[in-house]
Amino acid sequence: MNSVHIPDQLAQLLAEDHVQIQLSVPQLVEKVLNRNEGLLTSTGAVRVSTGKYTGRSPKDKYIVEEASVKDKIDWESNQAISEETFAKLYNKVLTFLKEKDEVFVFKGFAGADKKSQLPIQVINEYAWHNLFVHQLFIRPKEEDLLEHHPEFTVISAPNFKADPSVDGTSSETFIIISFEKKTVLIGGTEYAGEMKKSIFSVMNYLLPENNILSMHCSSNVGLEGDVALFFGLSGTGKTTLSADPNRRLIGDDEHGWSPNGVFNIEGGCYAKCINLTREKEPQIFDAIRFGAVLENVVVNSESRAADYDDGTLTENTRAAYPIQAIDNIVDPSIAGHPNTIVFLTADAFGVLPPIAKLTKEQAMYHFLSGYTSKLAGTERGITSPQATFSTCFGAPFLPLPATQYAEMLGEKILEHNSNVFLVNTGWTGGEYGTGSRMKLSYTRAMVQAALEGELNNVETVKDEIFGLHVPLHVAGVPDEVLQPQKTWSDPSAYELKAKELAAKFRENFKKFSNVTDDIAKKGGPVL
């Protein structure tokens, strides 16, 4: 099989004269501009376009079906591809890159905790992709490079397009992880987020093998060293609420929880910037300067000023920059065990309480559910929200069965006595179209109270439908806001809508057939 020749062919490529290894940020910016891959904006950031693909391609992501991982991967949630198919594509991609005028290589790390750190290298067809990974992963010091031996390699060749009839893929695009060959192979897409998320997927396999819980969440630490985790899908307020002037940022998206505490998997941030303003997100706004990469943002052709309100190319406009571009951070990105864990949901049904304290079983249930709701604004006349469930708040990036991550979370919550809260940043007083969005000032007050331990031992009332324990009083929040049913003008309408959402939770949870009855019965809706 061709796969036996993989290491030799890679070594041959890296020895070629046209391969540029470990260029600095200024050198990479020069390359991007000279190669016409992007343009310089008024703040000094590089603006690029990703062309046809402005987001991830989950249907084109595969894991190689290899003997050592075959019985561990959750194949119901991950696509398999054969070793032979991978080997043939691998050889084609390396041959393709050998014929390029320039190829760019970054050597760095994933994981800020040196005890579990993964040395990686990324090989890029594009200079701007190499700038992106330079900013997103952990950058080595000069002495680190002397002993740097990559344990995983990402190879990205956007202009190599697969032929599905020959190459065994679903389309021209492919993102393939081989755990035995320790390689990620990417082709047919210019969207840089595939490189970031592929390494996250790798870490979601490797870390649990070493008793470390990998998590799709943001994290910060208070003045007293108290650590908080924020889980939540897009639109729930994760970035906004974790960016706190009184707390230092550990990381904004990917973390590990080891026996020693929490650590950031990355060395940078990949922030959404649609409708970005300095007033709303000063840290992100000011981080977009020289060395940052702006994806698919519309820029004025004369002034080169970014128009963050323009979603012509995509609503998924992004900014990539090193975490050091933010002032209020923990460096290195390591802290202790979480005191507080926050699950964020934007419930457009308007029935979940704005804050509730969760038992261990409820925490595991809601972690597995990963609920939020999306607005059905794509079709005229439809105003009802759509329930969305993403397992562990990161379903597309989990190679292992979801219950493994949930069980680890439950064990760590018990071991470290972490307090877990469900926070609804969505609607109150009715569903979307009738009620109103929860005031950010109220949400901030509730989250602040949770972080400061003010809600750990307060009087609560049990929600009759969802079984959640809801505080009766939170400073700065009207008491009636805390009880969703009291904000609706029609109690019967509230009950109908709440039961509708409860049924959706139960229907979604049926797929976790191997979960203990304890979690299903004690963790979910009670009606």
C-alpha cells in the first residue's frame, strides 16, 4: 500500500528549495501582498477572500478507518474513508505541492500545558494560510524549535481539487484525519477555519486518552484566581460574556481540563466580526491590527477601511489574531480548576429561565443536549424558532462517542465541586416575535452573581416542566424576570410552548441510548 511511503515523501517535500519554513509575521505579510493573496487594510491587517467556501464543509470531513482507532471512533457521527483512498490522495497532494513556486511551513504547538502539548507542523500552499496558523496556534520560542519534532502534520492545498469519481470523496473538497499517519489532509477549500478545527478534532481524540477533557468553550479567570468556563453555540453571547474587564481571558474557543486545571489549546482567537464595533467588542476591534487576518470582510477600495456591517460575501466574516493582541489575558494560557461553569443558550421559545443552577445529572444532560434555537427568518410568514442541538456544544469536532466527554465532565464537576449554571440569553415574555430579547444588563448581573458565588446557596424554586432550580432573587434583576411563566401575559400559552420545547429535548436525547437512566430521568424535563 502507498501509505508506507508517506513519511519519505513528506521529508522529500520539506527538503525542497521552494519550501519556506517558519517565516516571521512581517515576512508572511510581504508574501501575501507580493503574491496578490490579499490586501492591507487601514489598521494594518491583511484582508483575504476564501472564495467559494466561506465556512466549514462538514460533509467533506473524514477519519481514516485504521485498525488502531476503528473501535474507538463514533462512526454514527463521523465519516469513514479507507487507508488506500487516503494514501492515494496524500501522494497526489504532495506531488501537487512539489510543483508550486513556494510552499510555507509553520512549526508550533497545540495545548498550552507542556505536559500534554502536541507539537505540530502545518504545510500551506498559501502564504496567508501560513500567517493564519502562525496566529492561531501556539508559537514556539527559538529554543523550542531546536527540539521540535512534529507529532501531527496538517497539509493544506486549496487549489488541489479532488475528483470524486476517482478519489473516493463526496466532492472536490476533503478534510481527512489519519490518526495512524498523524496527518490532516485538506484540499479544495480556502476556508482557513478547517485547519484550526481539524487540530481541535485531533485534540478531542488525543486528550481524553490521557484523562484530559477537551472542551469547545471560552474561559477566563478572576482577580482571586477563580476560573470560569463558558459553553455556548453561535449567537448565545459566549464571546461577549467571557470578555470581562475584571477577569483575564484564558482563551476564547478551545480548552482542555487536566488533573492540573484548565489550559487553552490555541495561541490565538478566531472571532466573528459581522457588525463589529469598538463600543460592543473593544478587545476584538483593537486586536485587528498588523499581523491579523480578516476573512471575507468588505473593505473600501480607496481608504482600505473595513466595513464590518457589510455581509455581502458572508455573515461568517472572521478575524484571526494572536491572543497577545488582547491586553487582559493569562499568559501562558493556564489556570486552575473551574469554580463556575456556564452553559449559554439563546432560547427563542422564551420558556427557559434566565438562570438556573444545575445538578450533576442536569449538567451532563444539558451538556449532551447542547441546546440553542435559531430563528426561522429564511421563509416568509414563519416566525417560530427552530430548536438546535449540538452535542457537547461542539458535535462536528468529536471523534469519540459523546457520552465519554459527558462522563468526564460529570466526574470533574464532582471532584472539583464546580458549580454549573444554565443561562438563557434568548427571549422573555413570549417567544420570538412576541416577547423581547433578555436585557444584556440582566444577563451580565446574573453571570456576575454566579461567578462571585452569590448563587451557590440561595433559595431556589423548581421549574415544574424542566426541573431546573431557579433562584428567587438576583441582585440587579427584577424577581419576575427570573420566572419565565410570570413574564408571559397568557400562562396557558407559556405552558404549551414549554411542553413543546421539553418534547424536543426528550426526542433529541433518545439518540443517547447508552446513557444511564439516572441522567435521562434526573437531568431532563420532568413533564
